[in-house]
Amino acid sequence: MENKKSKENNQDQTQKLKVNFEEVMENGGIEIFFSGKNVAQQIIKKVKPHILQEISELSIGNEKQRTKNLIIEGDNLKTMATLYQYHGKVDLILTDPPYNTGSKDFRYNDKWDEDPNDEELGDYVNSDDNSCHTKWMKFMLPRLQMMKKMLKPNGVLAICIDERELFRLGMMLNEIFGEKNRLAIINWQKAYAPKSTKKKKNKDNSESRKVLSSATEYVLVYSKRIEDTYVGKLKQTEKQKSRFTNKDNDPKGLWRSTTSLVSHFKVKNPSKIGMYAIQNPFSGELYYPFKENRWRFVKSSMKPLLEEWDLEYEEKNLNDNCVSGLILKGFDLNNLKNPEKDPIFQQAKEKVQKRYQKGLNGKQPWPRLIYLKKGFGKIQFKLYFSEVQEGVSPLTWWDYEDCENLLELGSMSWHHQVSGHNQRGTKELKNRVGSENNFIGIKPLELFKRIVQLWCPPNGLTLDPFAGSGTTGEVILQLNKEEKINNDQERQFILIEQGNPNNKDNYCQTLLQKRLQAVITGQWADNKKHETLEGGFRFLSLGKKINSEILLKMNREEIINLIVASNLDSFQKNLVGLELIKKNNYCYLIAKNSNQEGIYLIWNEIEKNNNFNEEIYNQCIKESYEAGLKNIYHVYAKLCLCQIEGVIFYQIPDNILLDFGFEIGKEF
């Protein structure tokens, strides 16, 4: 018997190694290892759902507004486990976790290795703790796993970090999401003035000094499934719109000149097809795309654009190591050094100057291709506001708000002028809630706004598990107003923040809630007049773990959510592929499994009869027939008062608690 058992164990181990090897190979053959990783990976399976209690005096808005958004005070791992009805429903997770700076960023309780439901917060992890990186990874790993679970199949995670844990976080995300699903590494400018570098004492009493002042931080962006990922556009700001004018009274509306006539992409083994000269009819000079760039249009497309100035062009070989150029038709190449001698150029110059003057007087708009500096500058292209007013696509480098061309998202850098900076984030928060607190590392609204615009569609749901001061919530409310989104298409948010209960610092209430209340009501701490942001939220507090007493007091909708949630990761073959049935005319049928068998809930109001009997069984038969299901009945009820073939009974609350991993009979 022992040999047989040993053989089975060896087979199990071999199978696990094989599965693990296959997962590693999917991630490029690389897997990150650290002390306690195996324990951290199992934590997510041990976290139990808790009850959520509303604090009505901290909730804002009417009933409809409150149902759209949630602020939850409590541990984010337990809270995400409790939000089982939102698993697989979140479009974007945007969050700013602790950075592990050694300055009271996060706590770690060693008891969590065995029981993640332990209520103690643990001690702060200091920078001189030799295990500080390991503890941070053990703290983050189950939360990253839970975040992935919360996302839709095409959902996106955007997570802030600095250089201290950048590489370790990136490796964990590569392993959890797969490197192929990495969308971007955003490098944003958190500060624009360098700080003086200070000497610091090492453990051996020697001095160390930072050579460079840190001015940037990062946002790592991963998709759950990159093939189907939503990518939006960055909405035009008023500042961007102000750059559009209409000097020539163009009937197509506001426009501005753009360098999009030149391709700025460097490619391997570039063809010379886009490298050619163009003769300026105002000056007679030859223009080339500078450095290693190319004209965006081939000559067959460029020639008609040039001729919109009522001119004719032809191709001529200029012996300039480029392909033949576009020259005024009939122009003598011997006059290139002094084009004023050439009669063809003189005629062309007279024509274009008249046309230019007509544009200035608003009598005839200039063509799409224009010449700057009254005709004697660079060749550029008209970009109409109507073409980009719905938004612009992100570039890999944002040095100013001047982006209209789509580049591949990979590594991108955002200048502080477009992403904001930490000083701005701190000022934004103080204006809203006052300056009695010493705020550090507050993310600017502009940074989060751009991320939401890119990866959360209208009617999308954004989750922030480390909500801090509530920047994510304010951004969602702002965008809903700025984009004039209909009520049924508004973006929604869930914000989770624990604060510091040990120090009686519940800043989820005193800071986050206060900030969102200020922007919704327009009553800021700076006492200035501000516009209101329409919206509201429910303020919930994470309570005790769900137990039999609490479960028996739940209403029907809450019980349905629990049944579905308890079977999301169920190993019961009977309930694989659970799908809710939302028809209102069914008394008991709530769902079906992948075998087309019905799931029935006998649960009305608490004081009513919630037991399964023959009369209810007959009604279940009718509902099964109407839904086209098999004659197998999975019945949830408080008691079963009849034994009938084909009925599989699940007792409330015991079976639901067991499915969540609770041990019946023990203190919950």
C-alpha cells in the first residue's frame, strides 16, 4: 500500500512540475523566486468574504447616484475577496501601492502566512529590515493575483511604482499576466526641479550619496488579454484647442500647421523612396526631410498637393544622392543657386504670392499643404480640429501637448507639462481638503486622467485598491462631466482604502471621503467658488467574516450573489460554468450550469417559509420546462422536506459556507 501511495505522490509531483514548467515556458522560460513565494501564492485561496456595512452619513448623492460608485474602508485583499459579484467585471484597475521606501509605507503580519484573515495589521517594514523586499513581494503577490481576478477578460491594470521595486514588480507582473500582455512602461516626470543629494549613513557607519536626483516614476500597464484590449484617445483640452485658428477663413474650420508631412520614424534599412527634394515656389529653395527622416507621402501623392497652389511640378534628377526631386515644371536646374534669374520661378512666385494674399484676406483658403513664414519657411500640413476633436492617440514620447499620430505603445515618457507632477498633486489635494496634513507623493489628476481616457471606456468600471486620497475617484467624476457622458454611460469607480486604524487615522473617512464630497458639492477648503461634479457614492466599511447568522439575514439578491461567487472557483463538477438567468417571472430558477441543469433558490423574506417541499418542486418542474433545461434540479433552501429523485439539495447556510472554504462548526 505504501509503495502504491508513494508512486501516486510521485506522479502528482511530476504532474505539478510539468504544469509549472509549461507556465514558465509561456512566460519566456523565466520565473521569479523569493522566500515565502509558495505561501504567498496560496493566500488568495484562503481569503474569506466579509460583510460590508454602509455608513449612510458618509454616503453622498441620491439613491441612483449612490448605487454607481463605492468607497470601501478596509483591507484591500479581504475587500476584493468580498466583492465577488465584481470578479471579472472591472475594465481598469488604476492604483498607487506602497513603494517600500522604509518610511512607514506598509505593514506585514507574519501570521498572514498561515491565515490571511488575521485581523492584526503587523509592524511597519523599515528599510533596515533585511527581508524588506521579500515582505513587500509577499504583501503584493496575492493582491496582484486578486486584481487579475477582478479584471474583465480584456481588462487593464495600470500600477504606479518607483525605482526601488520597479524590477521586482515588473517580474511579478510578467509572471502573473504574461510578458506578451504588457502594454506600456510609462516614465512620467514627478518633479521638475532637482533636489540636493544628501549624504546617508550605511549600516557600517560609512557614508553613501545619491549621484542623481530622482525626478521620474513609472506606471506599469498590463492587459489580461492584449488582443482584445480597449485603447481610447486622449481628449483635446481647451489649451490644445486654442492652438487652432482659421487665418484664411477655411470653410473646413479651425486648423493648425503640423509636421505630419514628415515621417519621424527611424526604420531598419530605410528605403530612399521618401527621401527627395521639393522646390519652394516662394523662394525657389530645395527642401529635404531633415536628418534620417522621410517625407510621409510618396511623390505620386505629394505632387498633387503641391499643385493645389495652381502650379505644375515635374520629377528631375538632381544628383543629390536622393531619388529625383519635385521641381517647378520647366525650371532650369542651372538656376538653382540663383532662382530669381529663372522666368518659370518668377511666374510661379507671382501666382503663389497672390494666392497667399487671398488667404490672408479670407477670400480663398490656402491649400492643405502650406508654407510657413509667409511662404519662406518650412513646408507643413493643415490639421483640422474637426479631425482630432474626438481625441488624439498616445505617442511614445509626450514632451508637449502636440500629439496626433499613433505609435506603438511600449516604453513611453510623459513630461510634467502633460502628466502633472507630485507638487501639483499635493496642491490639488490641499485646495480641496485643507493643509492640516503633510501630504507626500500625491499623484496629479492629469496623470490618472490620461490613463483612464486610454484604458477605461465610457460605461466602464475602474477599481483602485490603494485609493489613498481618492485621486482616481475625482478623475472619473471630472471626465464624466468634461465628456458630457449620458447618465447610463458614465464611468464608475470602486475605491478601497484602509487608512491606519492602529493610530485611529481613518483617513478613508477624513481625507478620501472629504475630498470627493468637496468636488461633488463644489465646497472646497480654499473657500473659492468651484463647479460641482455630478455624482455620488456609497460609503461602506468592511466588517466581520460572513458566518451562518449573517448569511441567514441576507436578502434574496445577496444570497444569489453568494451562490454564484462561492462556485466561481468550485471544484464541484455539478456547478461548472454557472450562468445567471435574469428573467423576472421565475419564482425559483436563478441559474443554469454548463450541462443545462437548473439551479433553484428557495429564499424569500426571512420570516417566510424557505424550505423545499413537493409544491415548490412542481413549480421548479414548470420553470425547468419553460427554460428548456434537463430534469436535474440543484436546489438551495434552508431545509429539504421531501426526497425526490433528480433533486440535488444544498442546505443554506452550510453548503454556501463550505463552498467558501469555511469549516462548519468552527467560530467564523
